[in-house]
Amino acid sequence: MNYHQILDLILDSRDVTVGGGSASALAGAMAAGLAGMVARLSTGKEYGLTDEEYLTLAERADGLSRDLGDGAVRDSEAFLKIKQAYALPKGTPEEKAARGEAVQQAGIAAATVPLENARKCRLVTRACAELKGKSNPNTASDLQIAEQFSRAGMEGCLLNVFANLPLIKDQTIRAGFEVAAGALKEPEHHENPAL
């Protein structure tokens, strides 16, 4: 499956296999694509960065867009593993124990993927901040949309991290996710508060 197919499933209200985690990753991917476009449309003029810096930003954004598109696919695959774990037999104590461990491992995977996607969305927000006030003014609305999509993508990914934590019974592992997700919610010192 690729991100085009994931998008089709998100847009299909009858489909229940792809949800908010994949949608959030795709929001980040679109944000990255827009940020890269803004950077490319800012070359050849003096808006505050060199052409080399704009192209470096654009290439970084392109990579993040690809990564987040792949992340949307991985999120749907992680959800599938949860369904498969819950479908395991639970007739005996051994089966119950194996099923419980399978559910926890699926939960760990289902929290790991959106956490990684959230980190990438934050990098897109950072790229937008680097372009703020230093890019082609004709693309100001595109940059603003990119910034809003990247933040929405990150928030959505983090919601999915927390949604999957109840599947993780190991308190140490669970706490690690809580700390990592909480850190992403903290504003970075170099982020523009006006964004």
C-alpha cells in the first residue's frame, strides 16, 4: 500500500482500517511539500537567505514529505497489528498470556510510529519558522498553511500516541512514551511565537 491508497481510504467514510494517525501524517507531508515549494519560489531574489540555503531547506522538506507519506502507511500497518493481536485465541492461560504480550507489542509499535511522525511534523514546523519573514511574500499564505498543517499533524500524531498507551502494560515503557510525547508539546526556544 502507498500513501495515495491511504488517502483514498481516509476519504472513504465506510472504511474503518485507516484513521487519524495516517491522516495526521499526511497533513505533515502536505505541510512539508508546501514549505519546500515556498523555499524554491524564494530563490533568485534577496529575501534573506541564499539560494543554496533555500534549496537545502527545500530538499529537507521534500525528504520529510516522503518520510511522512511513508509514515501514514506505517501507521495503518501498525493499527492492523493491533487487530491481529486481539484476534488471537484466549481459551487457555497460556493463550491469554501470549495474546496479552502480542497486544502490548502491537501497542508499542502503534505508539512508536505516530511518535516518529510527530517528530517529523515538528521538523516541518521548524522549516516554516526558518522561512518566516525570509521568503517570497507572494507565498506567505502557503507558508502559513504549511505551518498550520504541520502543527495540526504533530498534534494529531501525539493524540494517537496517547490513544495507544493503554495497550502497554509495562509502566516503564509507557512512561517513556509519555515523556517523549510531552517533550514534543514543549515550545522550542528558537520557534517564532507568532507562528
